[in-house]
Amino acid sequence: MKAFLARPDNKGFQYFANWHGVAFGICEHHNDLFLPWHRGYLYHFELALQDIDPEVTLPWWNWIDEPGLPAPYEEPTVGGEPNVLTGAEIKPSGVQVQPDWPTQTVRDPGAPHGEGPEPWPPPLRTTVIAGKQVNLYDWMMTSPSYREFEQRCWRLHDNIHVWVGGTMEDQNWAAYDPIFWAHHAMVDRLWRIWQHNNPSALPDKDTLNRSLTFATAPSLKVSEVLDVVGLGYDYAAQAASAGGAP
């Protein structure tokens, strides 16, 4: 990650963070491309990371079962050096940096917002809604269709962005925080589990044929990102539950 963050070209961290908000703004949210686009995004990002170290794979943050932020993203130092996972410089590559742009990622987990309902803190397997305990994992995984699953999944996804706060709460800059990638790997993993349990529940034909916009080739269709094994990766214990070893 240290080498990835320092790389200034189109295989560096800052270049890929550009895609999500500032400066390219090509991400997909709250529509039927949300899950496929972000899967393709992770795919491109991990390939670039493996250009530095072929053995590296993206970790996933199990916010379904684990409270708070993952420990590796909170330790201030690693081996006596600053831990780049606690935050990162914001230096968009290939674009003219504007004077009002932030220069550093920040987090404010669990901070009160004062307006609207407060986000649920992780773990999110169960929570109390209107005085009743609700199993959010079961609620999400019993979705009867792709569209319903995607909508339920993005609600929990949005909740985590807001709970982390700071940079993660702003779509323009969220991908510059290294924890964004562990968060979205979890979202992708939940989709993989649901896919395993619902193999015939696919996006509609029009969605399957839609192309996903990325700033680097290959540009993939939705149908080309449905099979993670075909993309060259998979998740441990994907068929069992949200828990399990990485």
C-alpha cells in the first residue's frame, strides 16, 4: 500500500481513487449497476495492486459481525513507521488539483450527526428497529430478486459510509480512504454469498447487456462480472455465512 500510494501513474492508488468521485466521477450508485460496477472497480484496483506485489489480495472488513473499525486500520504505526491504512494523502493523479480540495483523508466513526436517524454501528447482523430486534443479515440474504438484494445491500453499504464519517461520508472523496476498499470488498463478498445461494436470480436482460464504464481497459459488461471465479478470485466460506477466515 505504501508503494501503491506513492505511485503517480495510471497504476497508482490515486489514479483509481479518481474514478469514484473527484475527479472522474464514473461510479454507479442506487441503481442496477451499483454491485456490478463496484465489482469491476475492485477487479481493476486489485490488478494494479498486484502489479506491485503479485501475492497481495484485497481484505474484506466484516462489518456484519465485527464491532468498530478493523484493528489494522486504527494502529497509528506499523514497524515504527506511520500506518498508511489509518488515512492517506489525497493527491488525484492526471488532473489539476484545485485549491479547495482536501489533502488528507479523515474519519469520525460513530459521531452524532444531529439530523435524521443515526447510522447503525457495526456489527450489523442484528439491530433494533421500532423496538423490535431485526436480523439484518437474514433480511438482506432472503431477498427474492437481484433488484431487491441490491437495494437492501446498498442500504447497509450506505450506513457504513455514514457511520465511518469524514472522508468516507463524501462520495467525492470516499475512495481515497484505504478503508473504502475493505468496505467494498465486504459488499462484493455479500453479493457473492447471495449469488451462490440464488444462482438463477440474475439482473434483467437489459442490465446484463449494459457496459460498465472504467477509466482503464477492459471495459466490462454486467454479464462479464457475475462470476468472480472467472475474474480470478473468490472468498473463503462464501457459501456459509458472512463470517469465516479471509
